[in-house]
Amino acid sequence: MEEKLSFYEFTQLSKEEQYNLAFTLGEFINASEKGNVRFALYKLLNSYVEAVYDSTENKIITLTSFLKSD
């Protein structure tokens, strides 16, 4: 991956490529749980990625990326 990948370029990648980058290069920030749903936050380059997991089915429900706001 190019180090200067923009937020827009990241959002244009396939979901599988987004998952791979977030989980291999992203810095884990925090996680929380509500029922059988787990929310995990990763910092990736100049943005953040939230992964939502169904812990019962052991699968990703959604992956949402957003820019840091000050």
C-alpha cells in the first residue's frame, strides 16, 4: 500500500481490501460491546475505521470509515 493513500482512495477500494488494510495496518484504538455486537475502532493513516462484528455468527456486519474531526 502506498503510504499516501487518501481517505477517498481508501473508500473506493473493495470492502475486502478495506478490511485487509484496516486489520493489518490499522492501529487498534478501542472496542465495546452491546449484546452480541462488538464495535472496534482502528486508526488508519489519516482516518478512522469502525468495524462492527456479530460475535454470535463470528462475522463482520459493517465497516465504516471517517475522517478525524477536531
